[in-house]
Amino acid sequence: MPMTWGWWRPVVLVPATGDWSTARKRVVLLHELSHVGRHDCVWQFVANLAVSVYWFNPLVWLAVRAQRVERERACDDAVLQAGTRASSYADHLLEIARGHREPRWSGIAAVAMARRSQLEGRLLSILAPSRRPPTSRGLAVAVTTAMTVAIVSLAAVTPSVRAASRGEGAPVVGVAAPAAYTQVAVAPVAPASEAPASSTAPREGRGQQPEPEAVQATLEQAHAELRELQRALDDQRGQPDLAGQQSVELEARRDQLAREVAALEARTRQLEGAAESLAGRQDLRVADLEARLQRQRESVRQVDMRNQLRMHEMELARHELEQATERHQANLHRLADDRLVVEDLRLRVHEEMARVQARVAIDHAPLDPRVVELLIESLSDDDAGVRERAVQKLGRNQVPAAAGPLAEALRDTEAGVRAEAAWALGRLRDPTVVAALGVALDDPEPRVRAEVVQALGRIRDTAAVEPLVAALADSEPHIRREAAEALGKFRDVGAVDGLVAALTDSDPSVARHAAEALGQIRDPAAVEGLVAALGHQDSHVVEASAEALGRICSEEAVDGLTAALRNAEGVAVQQIIQALGRIGGDRSLEALIGVADDASPAVRQAVIETLSHQRWSHRIAPRPNPRTDPDPVVAPTPD
């Protein structure tokens, strides 16, 4: 937006645009240089300073707004006085306001050329057909001085003028009428172009217009008198004995009244026009007042909302303070019942401080029989944090005497204490707690069940096989996965059926861990399930199943491995070929040779490597116990 910036050395700022015509550049520079010549930046700073000081006075805001409006209109007058057509200048202003953005900070330090809030009034003023010629600065100063002197003088003489006016009466014009008619007194009516000092209407203040109702009443009275005079004149013309002089006076009076009636009618029309104009201005004023009232109501509503929010915050703070006070009072009642966790600890002043120091003592106290006894007693403390730290301390130090209390802690109300108790029992590796851990597998918290499964896997007792097999049906995949992995470490045939069922688990990772566990157990009873798992959609499950079949080394798996080899891809192909190589025998040899005939180069290479690293015999006796034999050692054949 074009603007003028600076006070001491003003600068005219214009947008960096190259599509302006010479006429537009001329009007922009004329407008902005007029601001420079009038020192509008300085006066705008003074006006903003006045608003800052008298911000509470609405008249100051109105005066500053009027100053901005008149400032722009004065510059518009200067541009038009320089010879610019009003329509062209209005078009330039409209295009500039439409195409450029008005800066938000221009009202503080600069004078913008076309504010959108003032644009409508300026355009109407520029295009008005009855524009007055701009007044020179000297004439404006002279008129302002004369008006000031006149106002001061009138203010000084107002009391005496009002006193004199109260004693005056309205002059009455008497009309000589026949005895048969009533004499009518009528106040003189001033012409429409003159401002009457007084009339038959109620007395008006100085500078005010008579009320339309008073003028209308006078007009009706004059019409009535005119009709009476006309009837009197008609009656006189019908009576020849009446004097001619009286008839002439009645006719003169009738003409005078007719003129006064015409004057009153003109005055009535003038007052009606003024009343309509005043009503229009009053409507605008009422609309403005209603808008301001609406803004004030909105401001009051926002203040009420803020106050309600503050009251709500204060109410919450009061409620929290009451609760804290109640807790403090309850703590004060329990101070007498506090006990030492370690012998050298004294009675706490506050229950919270006692708990914190108890936790520190549990973590750092040296482990001796007395401390072990205190830790076991802490497993029944009211504070869940104290119980949890006591369980951790007992688990880290692997105290055998704590097996029973820790098994009881598996039924604690806090899930964190139950999880830590399961972890501690896993470190103790005491077979006597397997039953308690098996019951804990029904815990509603998944993290507790996960710690229980890990603890059963660490104990390595055959009694833990049955609970772990039951954990293979847990709702959480990671718990089923942990159970399958733990059963593989046991190498107990009692877990084979559960692991075979886990090969069809919906989670591929569970099925993969079940296949690995079956490969570690090496029971031929798992061959059928592993062969079925070779058709799994997940390649990792297929790889683990093929590896497990290779560890079991059962010829019953040769047909399944051969069939799976035709559809396998990637690493699964190598695992199946290696499994066939470990199983050995004529059927495996024939299957590998048959695959090598029509397989891909990668498969043929894997088959050749397997055949070259194995020693084949047409009479391979079955191994007596495949589960106890170590993995076959791959011995390279001599070249």
C-alpha cells in the first residue's frame, strides 16, 4: 500500500510494481506529497499519544477518527485541485485498495493511502456532484478564529439575552370586524427563508427549529380565521347597508391571512423535510449505538466467561486444598503407629517421609538375617512401593527363605508387586513354587503372566511343563511365544502335543518358536505336524519346520520335504535340502537327485553341495535315539 513514513525527513513508500501507468503514479505522488506538506505523520503521532493518555474518553477516539477521515479528504481535495478528474482518481483509489495489502502497523508510524474502512466514504465524497472547492489553510484558520471569538462572545452575553426575551410578548395584530363576528388574534409569520425569533408555537431555545406540530396548529388556526373572514365578507356583500370601508378592511385582512397561510405551508414543508433528514440521521445514530451496545455486551459476556473460569479454578483449588488438608490430618493420626524398617531408623514426622526412607533402607541396607526378616515383613506393608522394593531386594539377593512369602506375593493387589514376585521366584529357581506359578498363569495382567512364564522356564523342572503347555493357549502372542521357547529348553516329550498344536497358531512368530522347540525335543511324534507346517504362508515358519525335521532325522518326513521343496523359495529351499541331507538314506538321495534334474540353478547348486558333503550308503541303519544323538557333523569329502 502506498504510504508516507517518517517525521523529521519523510519518505514516500510505494509498492515494487512495474505495471502502474503515469497517471496513477502522478495521483499517488500528489496524494502522498500532500501528506508530507501537511506534516500528517507528526499529527498522527500526536493523536495516537492523546489516545494512549485519554483512552477512557470516547470523544478522543471519535476526534482521532474524524482527524483521519478529514486528513484523507484534504489530500483527495489537493489531488483534484491539481486537475485530476474525480472519476479517474476514484478508479485509481479503488484499484490500489483492491490490489495491495494494507499494513497493520501503518496506523502507528505511517500514513497509508487507501484504508478499506474509509474507502466508501472517500469515494462518495470524491464523486459527489456538489463538491465544495477546497478551502485554503489561511482562510480555514481565519474562519476558525472568528468562530472561536463569536462563540466566546455569545457565551458571555447569553444570560442577558435570555432575560430580555422572557419579558417580551408576541405582537398581536388586531382586525376590525363587525360586532357579529369574534375578533381573532394571530401572531405574525416570518418568511420561510428567515429564522423566526418567536411564534405562536411554544418558545424554542436558541439555534433550534420550531416543532412541526406547533407550525401545523398555527396553520390550522390561520385557515379557520381565513374561512371566517371569507364568510363575513360574503355576508357583507349581501347587506347593502354596511359600510364599504369595512369591506375593504376585511378583504385586506383576508389577503394578508392568505399570504401568511402560504408562508406557513412552505414552512411546514421545510420542517417536514428537516424532520425526515433528522429521522434518517437518528436511525443511523441508533444503528451505531446498537452496534456499540452489541460490542459492549459481547465484551461483558467475555468478561463474565473469564470470571466464571477463574471462579471455577478457584473452586478446584479450594477443593484440592481441602483434600490435602484431610490427607494431612489423616497422616497426623497415623504418626503414632509408624514402625522402623531398619533398627537405626527413628519415628517419622510424616508418613510420606517414612515411606521414602523405608524404600532407601530396603535398597541400600546390608543383607543379614535381621534385614531379611524385615524385608519379609515389608511384603505386607500398606504401601505398594515398599512391597515392590522388598520383592526386588529379595529377588536380587536370591534369598531361599523368601520362596514362600514371594509365592504369597503372587496374590498381591498390585500388578507391579505380582510381576516382581514372579521375577524373583524365577531367580530363586525353587521347584516348590511351580504350583503357585501355575496358578498365577490365570492373572488378568499380561505382564504378570509373561513374568510367570519366564520364571517357569528358568526353574527347569519337569513339573513346569504342564503349566507352560497351558500357557500356549494364552490370549497374548508374546506370552505364547515365551512358553514355546521355554518348552524347547526343557526337551521333554510331554510338551510335544502342545507344541504341535501351536504350529497352527494365528501368530507366525508363535508357530516358528513352536517348530524350533520341537526341533530341540527331537521326538518323531512331531513329524506329522512339522510336515503340515511346511505349507505355512510364512517363510520363517517353513524354515524352522524344515530345520526341526532335519534334527529329528526321520524318513517319514522325506515325502513331505520333497513336496515342499517344489513350492519353497529363498532360504526355505536350502533348509529343506539340508534336512533331506541330514535324514540321509536312499529315499532322500533319490529325492535330491530328482529335484536336481528340473530345479533352478540355485536349487541345483544347493543339492550338489549337500550331496558332496554327505556320505551316502544304500544301507543306512536307523539311529537308536534321534533325540539324544548330537547334530550330525558335516565332514568334507576329499577331493
